[in-house]
Amino acid sequence: MLMSRTIDLSTNGAFVRTNRPLPPGATVTLAFNRGVNRNPLMLEAEVVRSGTADGGRQRGIAVRFRDMSDLDESLLSELIDRTRS
């Protein structure tokens, strides 16, 4: 398990700040907290870019979500909407 913080989130993917970057092509499972008394939203993703803190960039990984069901997409959209309001 790798503890990290999601910095940018969309229905297609995310940028995740982490101290342990993973190589492009790696498969990861991300767990998003949906609130009290709710199961986390678990999404499979592929690392598409891994960066270090060089040049003022944040250290972390950019991921693209894979094989999302219609329910996953709906729950993710709800989560994004909630965090923006």
C-alpha cells in the first residue's frame, strides 16, 4: 500500500502526489474515500507519467483510469462534483 494525495482529479484520470513514483505502464488501484459509512471507490489505473520535483514540478504520478463500469463513472462524477462545491 502506498499512501498518497490526489492533487488533480477528472473522470479520465488523476495526478497523485507521492514520494515513491512508479514507472509508466505500471498498474495501480486507487481508493477514494466517499465519506462516512460508505465503501471507498476502488479504480484501476495505468501510470502514464511519473515525475520528480525537478524544475518546480510536484513529485508524483499521472494515471489514466481503466475498465470503469457505468456505476464507477457515476460515483466518480459525484465525488468530483462534491469536492468542487
